[in-house]
Amino acid sequence: MPKDNSIKSVLIIGSGPIVIGQACEFDYAGSQSARSIREEGIEVILINSNPATIMTDPSMADHVYLKPLTTKSIIEILKEHPQIDAVLPTMGGQTALNLCLEADEKGIWADFGVKLIGVDINAINITEDREQFKQLLQKIDIPAAPAKTATSFLQGKEIAQEFGFPLVIRPSFTLGGTGAAFVHKKEDFDDLLTKGLEASPIHEVLIDKALFGWKEYELELLRDKNDNVVIICSIENMDPMGIHTGDSITVAPAMTLSDATFQKMRDMAIKMMRSIGNFAGGCNVQFAVSPDEREDIVAIEINPRVSRSSALASKATGYPIAKIASKLALGYHLDELQNQITKSTSALFEPTLDYVIVKIPRWNFDKFEGADRTLGLQMKSVGEVMGIGRSFQEALHKATQSLEIKRNGLGADGKGYTNYEQIIEKLTFASWDRVFVIYDAIQMGIPLSRIHEITKIDMWFLKQYEELYTLEKEISNFKIDTLPKELLLEAKQKGFADRQIAHMMGCLESQVHKLREEMNINRVYKLVDTCAAEFKAKTPYYYSTFEAEIETADGKRYVHNESAVTDRKKVVVLGSGPNRIGQGIEFDYSCVHGVLAAKECGYETIMINCNPETVSTDFDTADKLYFEPVFWEHIYDIIQHEKPEGVIVQLGGQTALKLAEKLSKYGIKIIGTSFDALDLAEDRGRFSELLTELNIPFPKFGIAETADEASALADKLDFPLLVRPSYVLGGQGMKIVINKKELEEHVIDLLRSIPGNKLLLDHYLDGAIEAEADAICDGENVYIIGIMEHIEPCGVHSGDSNATLPPFNLGEFVMQQIKDHTKKIALALKTVGLINIQFAIKDDMVYIIEANPRASRTVPFIAKAYGEPYVNYATKVMLGHNKVTDFDFNPHLKGFAIKQPVFSFSKFSGVNKALGPEMKSTGESILFIDDLKDDQFYELYSRRKMYLSK
């Protein structure tokens, strides 16, 4: 049956601001969905309150509403667009599903004659309501862990008495494991039960017997109206049950599952999906498997929507789940749709992988002082990376190199733990660094059987680790001039970086790179093609690996490279790597716009990124996608292979910017602002000299490299002082100190965590107003795209401040100074592209806090508020394709737009919620108000000093 022709207009509900447990994977799904539905000639209306994402770009839908996700907003949109026939709520995570349910209960869909597509209300209720789900599993004869539902404190106590400990408490209708907990002992039960009941919107929890040490698996499924079901991807959690899947290291395809058990699991998943209502779309099913030879399977949960893992599965297989799920929601059958990669086979197939992918989450515990870093049922990670390799070991190394936590991969970098008690403790209480600690434990000689006993990680994974360490030991016996070719090739095939191999032999990274070239051990690029090369793929989506040379009968030796280089002029855009606090989805927005603008200028565009959650790593965003770590060695090899005109670094946040020096050193052209200008803005000494020359005021400051120097400086500068390390993003390590004791403690702490860093000490302008400006400059002309005033006083990081566009109480004299300073600085730095400048205003005097000659966090917000494609313009300026004066700027905004930060403190109990110079927010929403009399503005303004910390 082809699509339902009665559907002419669809409302898509987005997921709102990024929070821990619901991040940009849902924006990726929503973006794909909007494109997929519009391809069918159907109007798309979108509601989402997140300004930082590409999903809310005007190009994504026919009408985009940046409104709060409430039923009030839904009613306003349905009144404005009576033509809406259907609503698709499965792309926006739990937020969208809950909003859809609320609207259904209030009769809103019925009142406006809107039908639900992609899922039905029953399916949501059955899967989200723990009691109904348990009854369903019993009815269809699928095993589940012994469990009972409690809707009161007393009921919960009775269940605990019956089951005994350890137990798991899981609240109904929550996302990212909110409120879920393991209870090991009786004393903790009352408190955790109360928290669970409070976390559930219907005050209901499921209490089940803890399946400690069982293995955990996920299957991603698609189903059409004709009841065809395909399993797109099997995912195995390297971590056993007990750690939330969003915090687990996961591997696809499943590695340690027998075929008989996999077939049983498949059948169960299909049976479960077919039993939860008559809907067409995507679905995620989670199972636990006993770690013995019996391999008993127990169903954990089913999500009748695209999930966090759907983005990962889409990138892992090349099968765009959200795109196809949207077509199925419109009534198509799988056999009527095309495989999006081969363009010649049907979508009714199950992808085959001839490679391995490893996902590792990225945490930000350093932002939450005093947070419990132990991982459990409640998700705590803020982003993730994915590595693709020909083996588990290669993919694992690539994923660890992608994390950007100053590690070069597993081991071989001198940063491992060497204390026995510490290693045992870290293995016992799993935390963010366990992926490295396992290696340290093997290196120390702790037997695999002991590591398995503590962690319950399958022996197969541990043996893979052991092989890596054995190889490291072997290579350490050689020097650069005696290393055999086969050992170097093996190390590269297993994912060791050049700098790790150099560490093993006590030489330089460049020497290893040179030796590789001499021995002809070079990266080759392979296609992600969904079908293990059985059919020709039309989509250029690549990962790198190493191969032994093939010798033909006539003696010719070669390696097979699937990435053909064209003779078109090319440009590389460096992505922003994993999401984290301080560098989130807004940089992905800039990268996507940069790619599209470069295409318009006639360039072949090449994207390098390793974040599976985002639109920049969609296989049809750039002309070529290299799903690789944003890590020097990988980038350099791609550049040598592709020979681009240059590299764009100013759109990918600090990740890309940090590579500018290396690119410059190796003679690779940086497109836009030069490395010297980028460095000048970062180097506080040089930058202040420039400001002095320009006669622009800045707070008194000094540079210290030791605690003694800092103390001497404090006498000259006067407290309060703002202390910060150089070259960091998101205010990492910044603090306001008010006396010498605090100063000494913080300086020692910083120098321990970032050795050799130059620390900047500024006199803190107490009580100043903070403002910032973003501008586009072509080296001669400057256009200010927006000036924003922060509602919170100076001292709260700009990413954590409520910021108002345009400013609400800066006089003409102050505004003129901001404009003059911005233009002077942009020109003096020879900026080509974007620049963001931050100001402190005290007694009508405008001081410069800092300048960043790159895309900033606020650019997408300003672009959405004014309805202008500023990144597109800036990229064309960077490429020398246009001057600033070529564009017809026409911003329009009625009233004010306010950027409101969103925090995820609820994931970390007992953490200090005070705000200061170090950024802590995980996302943002946009609020439009007509005037300053608006109640919401008044409330924000009255609370502006509530959380300010020194």
C-alpha cells in the first residue's frame, strides 16, 4: 500500500533543550524526519524550543515554531494551521511522547481532527507504564525479571520484603533513567523509593529483582503497516546490566552472542513489537542475557519511538532509521522504499556490517563539583563518540582517541593508573574512565579472571584488551630503526596511534609517521555501504583502516582504497567532536551551514567528525563524510589523501581551533582567519598589547605560572580576582577568588590538572553588566550580527546567562562603545569570518573580557532570532567568495529574544548549583517576548543574582 494520500500537512514535535538523557540524537532524528516527509510533497510544521540545532533552521520545515513545548503552544499552532492532518511524536524523545499524551488526554487532537502517526496511544501507554508492560510480557509469554509495581510508599516496602535485596527501582514515564536506582541494602531503600515515586509523573515505580552481572543487548527495529519487521542493528553493551545503556560502552554488531540466542532474541523482539499496537515506525528493544552457557533471555523494555541508539544504529549501519520510519508513518511499506545508500536495492533488508563500531560516552563530571561519579541506572553522560574499524580493537582505539580528554588511545601514553588499590576500587565502582582502567589493570598483572569477577565484563572483551597490551610490550623491545614492518602494521591494524607507538619506543610521533610512509603502511579508506560490498554504494561515507599489501601475479603490490579522489576544488570542514558542556550542538549547526555554503560556492565538501548524534555526520550532508576521530593523525592522513584547497577550523568550536597550530606548522591552508590571529586572541599578553595600542580598556590583569607568582600579582591587582587557564572552552577551571588562601588553593589545583599552563589573573569588575557581540568581518568591512545583554551580572559564564537580544538597558553611549570596540578589534585581528567579543560594563565604561575569532555558541541563536543565515554568509566570506558588503542584511525581530540556559543538576544530587565563571548548562531554549513588561522577563530579572557564586 502506498502512502496515505489524505495526509497533506504534518506537525512534528521536537525534544526541546539538550539535557542529560535526551540530547542531539533526537534533533538528528527530527531533522531527518522533516526532510523525509517534505520529499513526499507534504507540508511540515515543526515545534521545538531549542535554537542551537539545525532542526529548527527555517530551511528544515515549511513553518518552524520556536515555542515552549506545552499544550498551550500546540493549541496556538493548530489554530494558526487548521490544515494540519497528523502529528508525528516519535522523533522528539520522551518530551515529545509525554506532550503528545497530555494533548490526547485533554482531547486536543480530537478537537482539531488531528490523527497520530508513527505510534498509537496504546503503544505509548503499554510501554511506558511499567505495570501494563509487565502484564503484556506475561500474556505473550516473554520472560521478564521478577517485578511488581508500587504506587505508594507502603506498597513498595511490602514488595521489598517479598523480593529481598539487591533490587532495582524504575519510575514510569521518565527518560534517561531519571529516578532509577539500585538498592543494595535495606537502609537505603526508603529514601530511594521516595525519590522514584517523586520522579514519575504518575507516581508509579516498578521494583524488580536486580539482574547483576547479566549481559545487556539492544535491537533496533522497523515495522511497516503490512507487519513487515526488520532488525536494523544488534548492539551489545560491553558493560553488564546495572549501567544505563546511555553510559555504557556499546559495540555493534553484537560480539559475544551465540547465533541460536540471537535468533531467539530476534523472534522475541518481533513478537513484542507486534503486540504493542498497530503502528508503523521505529522501535528499540532491550534485553538481558544470563552470563552462563544457558544464555537465558529476559526482556527489559521496549521504546515505541526512535531512541538514543537509533542515531548510533543509523550511523553504524548507514541505514537512516528516522528517515525510513517517517515514510512508514505515512503509510509506505518497506518493500516500496529504496535503500538510501545503494539507491538500487529495497529498504526491506537487514544491513550487514563488515566492520565493527564502538560507542563510548563522554562525561563532564568536572563541571559538577562533589558529584557521585559512579555509573548506575541513571544516565550521566553528556555526549558520545563512535569509532569504526575492521576489528573491535581498532574501533575501540579510534573511539578513545575521539573523546578529547588528552588521551591518545588505550595505554602507551604514560597517563594510566599504577596504584593497585586505586585500580581495584575503580574496577569495583565503574566510572567514566573504566575503559582505560581495564588496560591499566592488565598492565599491572591483575589476572583476567579477577577483572572479570569484579566487572562482569565478558572474557572475550578482556582478552581483546590483553592482546593489545601484549603487542605494546613486544613493540617496547624495539627502537625506531629496528622495528619490523609486520609489527608496525599489526599495531596500526589494532588502532594504536603513531604517538602511542612513539611512546612505546621512546621516539617522536613524526618519526613513526615517516617510518610508516617508508614502509608503505598507509591508511586506506573503506565505504560504509549497508551490504558488505554485495551491491554498489552511491553514498560516500568512509572510515579508515590498514591493510596488508596484495600482490598480483605480475608482482604488482597494492592496497585497496575505496575513496576515489576527484579533481574538483575541495574544502575540509573540521567537526566539533563529542557533545560536552561548553561545546554542544550549536557548533554542529555551524558546521552543517558551513558545508552547505561551501557547496553553493562550487567546492566539493569534506566533513571529518566522530559524533554519531548529529546532522554533520549524516551521509548526505557533505559531499564526502569521513567518520574519523578529530585527532591530528587521522586528519593529516585525510588531507594528504584528498589535497584540499584548505581547512575550515572556525566552525567546530575549540576542538577544531586547537588543531589550527598543527595545520599551520605543516603548511596546510587555514580558510578564514589565520592561525596567527587566532593565537593572538588566545594569548592574553599579546591581546592586551593590541588593546592598549587600540586604546580600548580591559580589566587589569597579569600572567602567572606558579602559586608564588600568582600571590605577588594579587598584591598589584586587588581582589576579587578571576583566575583562568589559557586555551580552554566553556570557562573550564575558571574561578573568582576573594583572598590569598582561595587563590593559592585554586592555582595549585589548576596547575596539577593542566600542567605547564599559563594562568591569567584579572581584576574582577564586581557588579558589572555583561554583554557580547557577534560579527562577520572580511578583513576590511565589519557587520555586527547581534549585540546581547546578559540578565545575570558579570561573573556568570556567558553560556549560563539568560541573554537578551537586543540589549534592554544599555544607553546609546555604551552601545556606541560596544560597536566601535567590536569593529576595531575585528579589523585589528584581521578576522575573516566570524568573531565573538565579550564585554563588561561598569560606570558607563565598556571593558573587553575576551575575543574569539570563530563561530560562537550564540551564532545559531542570533540567526534564529533575526531569521538570517549568518553562518552561510560568514563561510562565503571565509572562502573569499564574497565581501561583507555583498549581502543584503535584513534582520527582523519583534520585541526581544531571550536565550535561556537549561541545566541537568537533577542528575547529580547534592551538587552545588551555584553559577560562576565555569559553564554548567547542557542546553538552551529561546523565549520571544513582546516587551519588557512580560512576566517571564520580570521573573528572570528579579532572580538574576540568585545563583551567583564567587
